[in-house]
Amino acid sequence: MIRKANYIFTNKDHPQKAIMSTILGVISLTSILLTLYFTLKSHGQAPLRYGFSALTAMLFSIAGLVLGILSRMEPDKFYFFSYLGITINVLVLIGIGFILFAGVYGI
């Protein structure tokens, strides 16, 4: 019994922008989670450096979102890291927006 091999030969690869988008998303997500953890550990008293790290994470997330969208627009590429980077960066931006909303309205 001869079994047919299911090989697919392609010249597609993962875009470098998509991988960078995912890396920036993971860095900003980790930064936000650590900021929240240390703020909760100190009973809600956040020093200025925690705010600066959240601002830096927001800038990383915006850059990662732009890179993810640009990498998704490239033709004949694998899009897994593009979608993953876009998803992580959007979640981080939503989280930062919620933190700012809770801070303004005292939730």
C-alpha cells in the first residue's frame, strides 16, 4: 500500500514586522500586568515610575499595532503573528483605557 505524502512547498514566510508586533505586545502586556500587580501590592499607591512604565507600554502597544496592521497588508505571507500581535496590542490598549477610565471616575 503506497501512501501519498502531503507536502506543501511554498515560499511564504512570517513577516518581520509581525514578529516585532508580537514581541512589542508581549513586552507591553507584561509591563502593564507587573504595574498592576505592584500597585495592588502597595494598596493602590502607585509611584510616578509606574505611570511612566504604563505610558511606555502604551507607546509600545501603539507601535506594535501599527506594525501588525502593516504586516497584515503584505501579500503572500503567513499571518499568524500579524493577528496575534494585533490582538495582544489591542487588549493592552483596552486595558490602559480602562485603567485611565477607572482613575478618572474613581471606580
